[in-house]
Amino acid sequence: VRLAAKNGAKWVEFDVSFSSDLTGVAFHDDTLDRVTMTSGQVNSLTYTQLTKLDLAPKHPLSASYNHVRIPSVEQFVAECLNLNLKIIIDLKTWDLPDETVNLILSLHSKFPTL
């Protein structure tokens, strides 16, 4: 997201998934296989376990990055707002409607400029 802002992006879209302990994370895939050195479902690991995974090794620009972590939705939104980026949130959490609503309401409460 920092690179997007640096390159002039005004908007970013990101996907929401939940960890096994129901923490909202900014992560596109349902599985970890494509972008981490771990396999399995995102929702099979706790947030603490997800934060220990490194996204850098499989990134096409991996030489430019080191220890890239999966952010919580709150961390991702805070960074976007800090960079003056508008956001589009893709909620892939249809199977957890109550948790999804609570997450969005929590974000609105914490970041009223949303």
C-alpha cells in the first residue's frame, strides 16, 4: 500500500478475511499457499500465527522487501488513512455476517472519517 501511494494511487481495494480467532485481516486469498511459505486456509490460523508469516519471499519484487507481514484490517485501514488513500473494502466474509458487521462498525467508530 505504501508503494501504491508512492506511485500516485488515490484509491486501494483490499479483501477481508478472518483468522481462526476472528481477527479481521487484509488478505486476498482464502489460502496461504500462493503468497507465503505456508499452506492451508487463512481461517485455520490464529492472528498471532498469521503475523509470523512472511509475504516477501514469493513476491515478484522480493529483493526489495524483507519480513512483510499480514496486517489486521485495522492496521491496514490506519495506514491507508495515514497515506490519504481512499479505500474499497471487499468483504469475503459472507459466512460470518455478525463478525463482519461488528468489524465494519468498529472501523467506523475508530476511524470516523471512513
